Amino acid sequence: MSDATDIRDSLSTDGAALEDLYGAAFPDENLIPLLRDLLGEKEGVFSFVAMRDGALAGHIVFSMCRVGGRDEKIALLGPLTVSPRFQRQGIGGTLIHEGLRRVTGEGATQVLVLGDPAYYGRFGFEPECRVSPPYDLPQEWRTAWQSVSLSSAKSELSGTLFVPKPWHKPELWAP
């Protein structure tokens, strides 16, 4: 078994395999409708897969967003998944690093995520209080709303995050 992980853009032919991957990694959470909607977006959504030993090992999506009427591009990270077979082998981190590199190339200055602070903190994400998610978060999720700056300049962005249509579902933001 090799430790080499190849990252590539997802393909339209990856759909069924990605649905299987999300079903296996999140058996108690149905992310497949969100996944389908994001993959159906024509612009502003970047989807990458990780391949290891010829198998689909992981997947990540970044959606380009804006805050209020500002021109700065920011990205929303999610969802991210790694096959149970390949977890704890650095694949999630590899996907995050490659995704951050690519959205920086697209002009994003900041990335936001709603996720486990212990996990995302390893990649420089910190609690976010200036940019609000599009829907109110339950109090117990508040520390899960995080961001990382992609430039050396301190971000002055503040306001509400405007997200692509697939994210316009309140149930994605609260239990």
C-alpha cells in the first residue's frame, strides 16, 4: 500500500462513488442532497478528490462567497470527507492544504468553515466573530464557526456571509 495521495478536480463521472463515500463516512447524516446541489453548480464551486492506491479516498468542496456588498472573495469549506478505510492518514489535511492553495489562486482572501475546532485549528482556523453565517447557529455550534486568512493583511471583513444557493437551507446550519 502506498502513502502517495493524488489530488484532482472531481469529474462528473465521480458522482456515484462520491455518494457512496459520503454514505460510508457519514452514516447518520445525509449530505448527499447538498453534495448533488454543489456539484451541479456551474460557477464558484471547487470540488477535489483524493485518490490513493487507485481508490477514491476523500473529497472536499470550496464554495466562493461574499460578505455584504464587499468585493473581497472568500470561500466556504465544506463538506469534507475521507473514506473510513483511509482516515487518520493525512488525506483530509492534504485536501485542505490543496484546496486553500487553489482558492487563494482564485483570489479568495479568507476561508470559513463550520466544523470541529480541534481538527480545523490544526490548519490555522480560528473562531470567527466578524463574519456571520447566513443562518443563526445554535449556541453549542458557535465555536465551530471558524476562519483562516489567506493573505498577510488582517481581514477587516464583517457582516453576513452570502452563500451559493445549495447552502440556502437552514437545516444545514442547525440540528
